[in-house]
Amino acid sequence: MHPPGFESRRVRDAETHVDIIAILGATLIDGNGGSPSSDAVILIQGTRILAIGGREMPVPSQARIIDASGKYVIPGLMDANVHLFFACSPDALVRYEGRYGDVIREAAQIALKNGLTTVFDTWGPRRALTRIRDQISRGDIPGSRIFLAGNIIGLGGPTSEDFFPLARTVLSRSVADTIDARWEQGVGSDLLWRTPEEVRARVRAYIQSGQQDFVKYAGSGHGHVQYICFSEQVQRAIVEEGHRAGLTVQSHTTTPESLRLAIEAGVDLLQHPDLTGPASMPERTLASLVERDIPCAALFVTRRFLAWSDDHLPEAVRIFNRYKDENDARLINAGARILLTTDSGVLPEEAVGHPLLGSFVAAEDSPLWLGRSHFLWLEAAEQLGMDPMDALLAATRNIARAYRVDEHLGTLEEGKSADLLILERNPLEAAANYRGIHLVMKEGRVIDRDGLPTQPILTSLASSGPPPEDPG
């Protein structure tokens, strides 16, 4: 309990500072799951929330006022699974070689422009990601806050059999190997031939050699989704090494059995557990992940996308989508801790005709476009019958807790980072209202959305000029 008069005394003390922002008059939905608070006062000092109260709370005389009357304030949105370098076609990999950081910066800025104040990159070139993450963290450049994993342990790089092997039909072996090495960093698909002890040693060296924020490993294949990559013993070794370093560990799974093995291995987060191939998630597996309260980053898609896929995609993919959709409804009904995740990235508009990705990116309500897909996820949650407040928590507090960054992020509370959105309309009334962004604030700074991205590459035709100095 604060002593009597604590709030008034702190606000008076803050009057000597000029960096106070006061957001007045909005309905506050703070991300803790409680009832919204009307006519709220939110005081922000520097990068943090100083105080939150009702209309009776005093406002420092020198505060900069943001009148949000009639609007709604929510925490900054998050995405639990993005790929900030997503342009993995052969032409893009070569064209932007040495400029990977520029592409990542653009993607982080597009994310921020559209209300994603924090993103978690789960597969990408670790060195370039780390550099841009740190530049954003220092305030050198604007962008969504980045947390990163680097490679998916056990999978290869972009031109490998796990992702886009057709790239090796047009790239020389040396070029393809150089590109893949930027992702793999010693923990590629050759780990599948190693003993548990050897995998443990490689993972430990990988963690010690970089500055990643969490660990992700392949419980099942990517190019060959039906295969299990690692035994339960190896998976436990990976999880133990991640925990030894104080990192959360998550798994990539695409089959019922790979999902069960990941749960038994003790992972902290399940990436797309709703993907179980042409089969339903077993009831015992569903019960196990709910009982253990393992966060589930689920790939919700809209009814429009499902209808489009029925008309345009191969039968095997349609079957996978239908089982995934059934699993999503079951996760919601069972009370699983769900996280918004899109698995998306930024692609140039010409990607619609791309031979590898074109059929998906051209889809109605395609889930692959970073900056758009989180809005579609929220609309899909509404269509699946998810409670509106639960959907908001899935996009904010649940993700922060799952990645253990909730001390500073995920909710609007005193002392936490001032990451927030001001919306024109109530997001709890209709998911489409998330699109009506009036203002984005990150760490107490109002974002110039019209000025992002600052140096467009993928989203601009003016990308053929000489590349800046950037080792990639």
C-alpha cells in the first residue's frame, strides 16, 4: 500500500520536469483483464508510465497534453513469431546480400507503424538481427522492439532442404553455403546426425557465441513436416542448455507426436501447436498443455482465407488448414494460454507472382504480410468465438509473460514501459477496430507513422541504388 497522498506528492515532484506527457479522457484497457476505465489520466515521464488514475488525478502544469477524449488506450501490440528477413527467394538473397540489416530495419519499422511495439523474431540471420535490435534499443533508429532467436536449431538456412532448396538450382554452391551459414551458425541440420552429448555441446557453444534472447529448436521438420527431428533425450538437452543460460526455449512442431515430445521435454512455449497435419490434436495432448499452462502461439486465420484456400490450394494443404482451424477452436474452448502469432514478414509487392510464395501471398486475407496479419489474426479470433478481452491479452500480456519480459512490457501499469496505442474505437466491440489507430507510442515517444519506413527497400521501387555500408 502506498502512504496517503503518495500519488499527489509524486505528481507535484514531477512538475520540475518538462518531459511529462499526460493522456487525458480516454477509456483505458490496461491489459490486465479487468474492466476498462473511462475518462482515464495516464502520466508518462521519459520512457515509463509515471502514474495512472481517474479524472481527479492532478496533472503537472508543464505536462504536454494529448487529448484522447472518446478514444481507447491499449498496450502496444506484440507478435510472438515473425521473420524480419523474410525475402528468401534466390534473387532477394543475392540482391540484398550485405544489406540484410537494411531489410530487417524496414520490417521492424513497418511493424511499429502498424501498432506492433514488440516483435519476436524466431528464425533469421542472427548477426544482422542483433545489430538492428541493438540500434533500435539504443534509440539510434525507430522500430519495433526486437527479441530474437537466430536459427531454428536443427534446421538449415534459406537455401537448404528445410526451406527453399530450389534456390540451389540457380545459385552456386559456395554462394548458397555462405547464405545458409548466416542463419545456421553451427546449429543447422547436421545436428540431426549427432548424439545428445554432441548436440548439447553445440547448443551451448551457439548460445555463448551470440546475443540471442531465446532459443527455438525443431521438434519436427520444416520442408518435410511429417518427420520428427530430435529424440526426447536430445530435446531435453536443448531445453536444459537454454535454461542454463537463463533463456526461454520454444519448439517448432507440425505433428501430434512432435507436439507431445516437446511438451514432455519441458519447453516454455509452443510455436503453432495447432499445426498437426492431417490429424487432430489428441485430447490427452491438449489436456497436458493446458494443465501445464504452456503458452501456445497459434496461427489463427480468417474464414475468408479458409474459403480462398478451399478454392486455390492443393487438397493436402486444405486438409491441414481445416484440422488446424479445428485445433484452434479446441484450444480456445479448453482455456489454453494463447499468443498472437503470424509467422509473417515483409515482402515486395511483386512477391504475389513468386514461384515459391506466390500462392500464399496472393491469398485473400493472406496471413504472411507483416503489418497486416496481426489485424487478421484478431479478426480470426473473433470469428472463432474467442472472448474479446482474451484476444487482447493474447496480443499483449500473454506474450510478455510467455517470453518473461512482463516486468516491463505487456500491460499499462506504473513503472512499465510507455508502449501504447490510442484507437479511435473500442477494440472489445469489434476486432476490426484495432485497425483504427490514432496514435502509436513506444517508450514514451509518439511515433511518426507517416515517416515509416525511413528507408524503404522491399516496399519501394527505389531499391536499386548502391547499397550502404552494411556487412550483413
